[in-house]
Amino acid sequence: MATQLVWFKRDLRVHDHIPLVQAANAGDCVGLYVYEPELIEAHDHDAAHLTFVNESLLELRTQLEKFGCRLLLRVGTMPEVLDQLHADLGFESIWAHEETFNDISYQRDRRVRAWAKTKQIRFIELPQYGVVRRLKDRDRWSTIRNQRMKQTPIDPPPQIHLPPAAKTIDAGEIMPVARFKVHSFDRREVQVGGEGNAVDCLQSFLVTRGVNYRSDMSSPVTGEQGCSRLSPFIAYGNLSMRTIVHRTAARIAELKEQKKSGIALEPTWLKSLSSFQSRLSWHCHFMQKMEDEPGIEFENFNRAYDGLREDEFNRSYFDAWCHGQTGYPMVDACMRALHQTGWINFRMRAMLVSFASYHLWLHWREPAIYLARLFLDYEPGIHYSQIQMQSGVTGINTVRIYSPIKQVTDQDPQGIFIRRFVPELADVPDKHLAQPHKMNLMEQTLFGCQIGKDYPLPIVDHQQRYKAARDRIHAHKKLPSTREASAKVYLKHGSRKTPMKRR
Ligand SMILES: Cc1cc2nc3c(=O)[nH]c(=O)nc-3n(C[C@H](O)[C@H](O)[C@H](O)COP(=O)(O)OP(=O)(O)OC[C@H]3O[C@@H](n4cnc5c(N)ncnc54)[C@H](O)[C@@H]3O)c2cc1C
């Protein structure tokens, strides 16, 4: 039988993996994962990403072996790796999921397609998530996404037949991080990859942790446990989106059944899971933007905002923001938490970008790359869309400027999160945590924190920078040229449940 190659990328699982099932149906089948230095050593990549991939690969390899399949591991550039493998194995087809990642992967896929064409090899790319390739009209997107999510997740093939040549070929090794020139933060408490961990994470969220999701998600104190924490598993495809959607729907049905039969139910459960369902659809909604316009990795969604911040980039502000040394405890705690754990909740991500974009008036591009390396769940489609939204350059979203002072009183009034990540403030009383620089000298001595020495003075004045930024961004948004460009952005990318009325 003709050999089928399954190319695993950001879909490191065996369940609900349509390319794997279809390849196994089509013939003898072997798996491939390629460590691509051009992606791994790129500016938006971090060692933690590779570690997560390695953890996932270790499990994937064992799982595939159970079905009789081998996972080959190779290092190199595509399509050269394929070329060598084709000489060794002579495969007829390559099966993979469609990928919507960064520009490097986009160009790589184009090269692979061209190579496959010249070699007369079938390259079959099948949808993953609700992202629709070559989407003609945004009005139809949510219908297509919902139809896809309705289909039942599929089991792995019961048995996979290995092509004879693949039985003896060198399988390749899991590559240590040190093999690559990859940036590395000093992490301590990072999530561990793999399909098994992903399933456990989903289960614990749906059965226990998710009960107060709606109220827990906003604070970094409660969000750590109360959010699903599925994002890295989704980003690396340890779980399919469809599996999560189906398991959530099943849990909702179970809870409704319990309610009907009079079993006591936490009143927050159903609303929490409904909010969670919305976010799952946002995932695909945001990734669709990147699929439709890959240029948003580099350029403003709305080109009328070009030139607004570019010439005012203050490197010392940027450095202070990167290292959690801004003198604003919530900003600094979030940044330092990210350094250690690779995760922070949505609201705090938004606040970090808002602070960089408005208080520090930094163009979004460098902060975006820095955060990409920090976020274990880095997903360009969501990342660049959200960064641009939070820095106010889409023209179609409400401008939100977060007060880093108010976020302390709203989200961490007892300083649990701040004291954990900013130990200089460990003995500072709650009432001073939002603005420690307002302590007098006696208080600073008493609470063991000298402002300007142990902990920085605020690098900018909140009130003054907030007002200046608000006035500038609103004035720009109102310009006729901006409004005209915003209408076009909305037509292409705006979120809508029903078709838009066209003039
Ligand atoms: C500036 C900024 C950058 C971001 N960059 C990323 C990124 O690189 N990768 C990433 O996965 N998320 C990103 N997000 C969205 C969101 O913050 C994370 O998805 C979420 O915090 C991950 O934690 P969780 O899995 O516990 O989320 P939950 O709240 O449990 O949500 C479940 C899933 O829904 C999706 N989701 C949740 N919120 C959003 C949202 N606002 N937009 C799109 N999808 C969402 C994610 O897939 C998430 O895993 C970003 C948000 C902001 C403001």
C-alpha cells in the first residue's frame, strides 16, 4: 500500500486528529514532527515553548506506538527534510492540519506546497479549529464554525499499518532545548504539555474549578485556579477545540439534568460554563482575523493609525515595563508572574498592554514580541488581534485604558498576588499597595521598603499620562480618514452573529 506521511505541527495529540485517521484509512502510515530552527530560534519563541512541545512529543510518540505507528523526529528546514524523507520512504501523500501561525510558518507552508507539487505528492491540509481558509465573507463565518464544532470528535484509528521502510528507519530523538539558539526566561512554575495533562485539566475545570469562572476570571488571585488554563493545550493542539466544545456541552446537559431532578446545584455553574463557551468561540474568531490578514503580525489593522506612536518609542520605559520595574505594583507583579509561570489572566494581559500603549505611549510591536515569548500559550492570531485592540489601533473596538491603581483595589485588595510576585512590598500594608510611593519616609522605614531604592518610583504620572493618552486616541479615532478606514476593518473582521446590513 502507498505510504502516507502524517505531519504533526501544532496538533500534538492522537484523539480527534482527522489527518491521522484519514491517512491511516488511505494506506500505510508514519508520523513526522520537524524541529524547525527558523521557527524555534525566531524572536517570538522561548525555551518554554520547546519544552512544552517536547513533553507533548514524548507522550505522542508512546501513544502512536500503541496503534502500531512510529513518530519520526527530524531537525531542519522544510521542505529539505521532506525531500530526504521522501528519498528514504517514498511517501505518496502528506497529511496535516491547516496552520494559522506566524509569517515564518506561512512562508514555510507555501514552500512545502510548491515542493509537493513539483514532486507530484498530494499535500492534504484539513481544518483545525473553526478557522475557515479562503473565507469569502465574514457574515458566513460563525455558521461555518458552529457546523464544524457540531461534528462529533473522532477516535484514533484502532490500528495503523507501518510502511515496511519505516520499520527500520532511524526514528530520531527528542531534541534538548540546548540544541538550539533559543531565548530562555528563568521559569519556575510552568504548565506541563501532553494530551493526558490536557484531558485532566479540562476535566478538573468542568467538574470542580469552573464553578465560579465568571467571577474568578478577572482577578489574578482567583483566575489562576478559576480559569480553565487550557490555553497552552489548545495552542499546541493537545486537545482539539471540538473535543472541548463537546465535553462542555455534555457537562452543561448533565448539570441541567441534575437541576431538573432536584439535585442541589451551585447556582453559578451554568452561567460560568456559558461564558466559557463564548470564549471558546472567541478563540476561533480572533484566529480567523490572522488567517484573513496575516499582515496584522507587523502592521496596524487600521492603517489610519500608522505614525501615531512609532517616533515616540521610549526604550527606558519599555525596559522598565519588561522587567516589572515601573513602580506600579499591579503592572510589575503581572510582568514578574509571567516571567515565572508563562500565564496571566485576560484582564491583566489587557492591562499590561494598555499600560504600555497609553501610559508609556509605546508602539505595540515590541511589547507584542516580548509578551509572545513570555506567554506559554502564544497564539499569533489571538495575540496580535488582542494587542492591537488593547492599544486602540483597530478603530472598531471601544478604547479601554486601565488604571493600574484601580486594578489593585478591584482585583487584589489584600495584596495576595502582589506580595507573591513583588516581595519588596511584602510588609507594606494593603492600603498602600496601590500607590506605595505615597508612603511617607517614616512609613517606608517602618514597612521595610524605601521607594526609589527597594522599589522604584512610578516611571510616569498616572493621571497626567492617562488624560493625555485618552485625548490623543479619541481625537485620532474621530478623524474622518480614521472612520472611513475603520468601516473597512469592520467589514472584513468585525464580530457579528447576523449578516451585516450593507449600505
Ligand atoms: C494582549 C492579549 C494577548 C493575548 N494573547 C493570547 C495568546 O497568545 N494566546 C491565547 O491563547 N490567548 C491570548 N489572549 C487571550 C486570553 O487572555 C487567554 O486565552 C486566556 O487568558 C488563557 O487562559 P485560559 O485558557 O485559562 O482561558 P479561559 O478564560 O479559560 O478561556 C478558555 C479558552 O478560550 C479562549 N479565549 C479566552 N479568552 C479569549 C480572548 N479574549 N480572545 C480569544 N480567545 C480567548 C482561549 O483559547 C482560552 O484558552 C490574549 C489576551 C490579551 C488581552
